[in-house]
Amino acid sequence: MIKFLLKGLLRDRSRSFFPVLTVAFGVFLIVFLDAFFNGALTNMYNATAHHQTGHVKIMTQAYAAEAEQSPNELALLDLADWLARLRAEYPEIIWTPRINFGGLIDIPDQNGETRIQGPAAGLAVDLSAGSPEIGFLNLEKSLVRGRLPTKAGEILLAEDFARRLQVSPNDTVTLIGSTMHGSMAVNNFTLAGTVRFGMAAMDRGAIIVDLRDVQNALDMQDAAGVLLGFFADDAYDNQKAEILKAAFNAQYQDTADEFSPVMCTLVEDSGLGSYFAMASSAMFIIALIFVAVMALVLWNAGLIGGLRRYGEMGVRLAIGESKIHIYLSMLGEAVLIGLGGSIIGILGGVLLGYWLQYHGLDYGAMFKDSSMMVENVFRAQVTLNSCFIGFFPGVLATLIGNALAGLGIFKRQTAQLFKELEN
């Protein structure tokens, strides 16, 4: 039966070409949009995790309450003990301490007087050889001028920030900030190199300093603002993160002590959960719209095709074929059309998605004034789900369209068949 229907569709292409084309185009758009949304969300997750939150974050309860202000006076103490304990209890997690701080970068002239100044957002991380932070922040590939810090007292500046301050590698820069205890801190550093992160929020005024240098400069010995944890495969899993958070907080959190540690997840700390939910809802709505539109178009195509095949249906009824059999054969044709169109559409969407996954699309102009941790280059991410999300709507739309169009068969009156055939 399937072979018979397939031959009929191939020999009479007017019955299949337009419906297949319609389904292929709709499925192509659904698959590509799903891959694009997946890539955009993964981009946001990775950028936020690597530069701000980690997959999980540990800080004091007091720090968490004012986290947006980076209150280092509420930092986590006994850092070495905490690192040893966490690495022993959760060896599958990569733990790394960080200090977020603000300050003023002062550039002296040849006489040691202020030549130019600029506000900076500082990030203190472990820059020692072999540190995972170099990979998380992508420092080697982001390097524009100079080199990575190799000894104490060397820092990195964002390339755009460095050009605005008119400084080059090996120049002296002065960091003016405040210590953990509230007093003024003034420290001279040597600019080792400049980096471009590809994120407007950091390229405007970021400085990267080794953790030990900042601990000494801000009187934060054996302390850190936050402890970030990353899953070994560097892929965020919200379910695993929630389990880890629940276990840690049950063991260490003390609601009566504001300096006791508390753990939060990437989604909870960054607020990206709402974006993920919105994107999931958007994909469902988009798929629903395409199913409705394609079904409507295919319904009309089926009605037009039904008019052209009016005589054929009459002959089939006249020779004794039942209406339900004819109707089911039309649905069988619809399934074959849906399968063909879906396969073509999936292949097209996957190919374009893979191209965008490797080449990317530069959206830097849209985010030049943004404070979101989003890379300027968006890349798609093709997954197995991208194929499924396009396949089922493609087949469903053809079934609905042909099912509605084929209802006219049941309105045919057998008594009029011979009169129609005579005409």
C-alpha cells in the first residue's frame, strides 16, 4: 500500500511538490530557530558561569545579601581550609576562589604625576601556571598585546580600556581602591598585556589581577569574596547543581550566623532561569504557530487538489471503494509528504545551524552598551532535540491539513456519481 501511494505521488508531482516544499520550509525554520536559541542560551550560561557565577557559588550569607556591591568586608575567611575541605568532599568539582573589586586606575606621567584616570571593575583570579582560570576566562586566546602575568605585581587590562588610558605593556599603572577593612589602598602594578573578551560589559573597563596580589593589596590574606565551583566537563547541569546546593547548605549553612557559607546555583544567582523558561515557551509557541500556518496552507492545497481529483474520487467510489478507505489513503499520502518534507527541512536547518555553530554571527553592535555577560559572537548549537522538534510538527501539519480537506469525500452522494461520470 505504501509503495502504491509513493508511486502515485512521484508520478503526479502536482500532488506532492507544493506540500513537500511548504513542510520543508516550515520545518527548516523550526529546526534552525531551535538551534539558534540553544546556542544563545548556552552562550549566556557559559559566559555568565566563567566570568561571574561558576556553576555553583559559595559565599557568606552577608555577602550574598549585598552581592551586587561586591562587599569584600563580608568575604569568606579561612580560604585554604575551605578549599582543602571542598576538594576532599566534592572531588568531581573544580573549585577556584575569586575576588571582585572596584577601583580607580591612575596612569602617571614621566614625573609621576597623574596623566589620566579611569574607573575599573577588577577580577582577582589564580593566574599561576596550569590554573583552570586561564581556560575559563579564555585569557590565552583573548590576548591582544603583551603576555600573561608570570610574576607578582603584573596585571592585565581590557584592550579597549588600555587604549582609552593610552597605556602599553610594561607601563606602570596605579590601582586606587579600598581594603577589606575600609582604608584606602594604593598599589603600583606593571601592565603585562591586554585582552579583549568579546563582551562589552568587560571590555569597557576590566582589569585581571592575580589573586595573591589582590589579597596583599586589599588586606585579604587567606580570604576571598566567592568560591566558584565548575563541573568537570564544564557543562552546566541544573539538576546536579541543585542536589549539590541542597547537600552543602544542609551541612554548612547556619541561618543565625551571617558569616556562615551558603551555596547558590548559576540559574539562581544570575537570574537566567527566567530567560531559559522564556526561550522554552517561545520555541513551543513558534512550533505551534508553524503547525497552524502549515496546516492551513496544506488544507487549502488539499481543497484545490481535491477539486482537480474530483473525477478520480468519483471513479473510485463508483467501482465500490469505500469512503473511509479513500480517506485513509489520503492520510497515508499526507504522512509520506510530511516525512519527505520534514527530512528535507531538517537537513537544511541542521546544515545552516552547523555553519552558524562554527562561524558565528557578530552581534557586537547590539550589546555595546550592555552590562550582560554575553559574547559578541552568537553561535548556534545543533542538538538531537532540534531534529525532533521539527520532525513532529512537519508530519502533524500535513495530517491535519489533509484530514480537514479530505472530509469532503464523505459528502459525496453515490447516486450522483453516474451523472458526474456522464458529464
